[in-house]
Amino acid sequence: MLGTRSLRNTMAPPLVVGSDGPDFCFTFTHMFRSDSSRQTWLYVLDCLFSVLVVHTLVVFVWRGAWCIFDIFLYPKRYDWSAWGSLTIGYCITIVAFSLQPCMMSVVQRMSGFSRVLVVDIYHLFSFFGTVNVWRGVWNLLNFYFLPDNPVASNWISHVLPFLLLVLLNSANSILVRGVYIDAEEEGGQCVEFPIYYLRLLPCTPSLSFSSSRQTWLYVLDCLFSVLVVHTLVVFVWRGAWCIFDIFLYPKRYDWSAWGSLTIGYCITIVAFSLQPCMMSVVQRMSGFSRVLVVDIYHLFSFFGTVNVWRGVWNLLNFYFLPGCTGALNVLKVPTIRLS
């Protein structure tokens, strides 16, 4: 992923939280850009590259890191391992948020290879915090939340948190947000994580540390993003993922994985195809109807995303050196990132 300058795409909540506002509704970022109708083919190429290359590599990296902790972090104590991941993840996340203003100032004065290198090191550090928080919350749900009734556990953890995200106007956060290019943005924006919630509310100032009030808003935004929105996102993902574990060819692991991959790519293709049309539609809408249409589209796109992730993840488990799990996961993260 370093070779394609796309390491930033390994980020997820709590380091990426969006509000369902005009700037976040239907615009999924891409690696390539087209400015005219004559370059429609570039948009198609962009979608294919984003879905088939970058997002697939992201799943490889996440699975490798996740399984490394499965093997080496209290492997015989599932609950200890989950609590350990949660602790590690929150510690790294706190450090990453604390370093963000400093990092923004540093990279503003850098350019070329050194800028890309510093940005990627920061993203890699932040990624290990992200994956540990996800692993901790996910496994704690498996261990404590209705373990004897998985169907109820999965449906509740999917439906109720999603409804809460809708009420918080943050349903957008359940999606993987397109493709970003490392160190491409101007100034220090390449290391600024979109953790906006309180600062997107009416009459709330943007990110600035010129006053103590704005600094406290940033701190509260980080805490709210990590402890509330992010936790709900993991609940929704875990619920949907495990529902497909139960109902999609539960006795055939390989069929279930291929089924998820097929469903995921079909939904993703439709979601990308609908994007220009949906952007045109919501521009003419307002109020509750706009929010409803946006959230339905986000939920539809989410099922494509979670199925692609589940399909790729489980196919790796089934086909890619299944008998060499320990060595494979240790080697996977650096191998994929340097490819």
C-alpha cells in the first residue's frame, strides 16, 4: 500500500467519524479525478481500482494485524485478549489525537519523499490503535453480550446502534470512505482525521486552537467520536457480519465467503453507479426526507462494504496458507504494505 500511496485508507473510526451533512452525503473520494463528461471512463477506472485493488489490500492489512494479536496477545484467554486490545487501542488513539496538531504543523513545512514518509509512519501508528479498538470492542461483544443467543445478540447489536447513529446524524460513519492518496492534501490536512461532530453543529467554530473554548471543543469531539460514535459503528459492523455468518451457507465456510464477496461487489457496483444520480436528487431535497434518503443509501452501501470485507477476509482464512497461520499473519502486514 506504500507503493500506491494509499496507507491512509486503513483508517476507520475512531479516527474517521463523519456527520451526515452536505459534504459527506454521496461523495466517495477516488484516486483518479475527472473534470468533464468526456472522462467518464476515468471515473469507471477509479471505481474499479478503489474496490478491487485498494480496498482489497486494506482488508489484507486489517486481517493480518487482527490475527497477529489473536496469536500473541493472551491467546488462551479470550477475554483478557479483548481487554488488552481495547487498552492498547485507546492508548494509541489518545497519543495519535494528541500528536495531531503537532503533526499538522510539521508536515506543512515538508515536501517530497520526507513528507510522504512522515505521514505514512503517523498513519501506520494510528492504524494499530484503530485495529486494536475494533478488535477489543468486537471480541468483548462476543464474550459478554448474549453469548448463548447469537441471533438476538447480532440483530440487537446491528439494529439499535444503527438507529442511534441515525439519531446522532452520523450513520455515514459506518462506511469506508472511498480512497485517499497519502500526503496529497495541502498543508497539514493529510494528517487531520475527520472526527467532526460537535464542530459541525450550527454556530460551532472549526478546528482551531486559538482559544481555550475551541481547544476544549476539539477534546470533547475526540472523546465523543471514540467513546460514542465509534463504539456504535463497531456494534453495527459486528452485528451485520455475524448475521451473514449465521444465515449465509452456515455449514459451508467457503460458499459463505464467496457468497458474501458476490453480494458485496454487486451492491458496491450499484452504489457507485447510483452516486451521480443520488447527488443530483438530494441537492433538491431538505429536512427529514433528505436525511431519510441519505441514510437509506448509506445503509445500502454499507451492506456492500461489509460483505466485500467479510468475503475477502474469510477467503483468506480458507485458501491462503491455512496451515501456516502464525507465520502468515506476522509476514502479511509488511508484505502487503510494501507491495
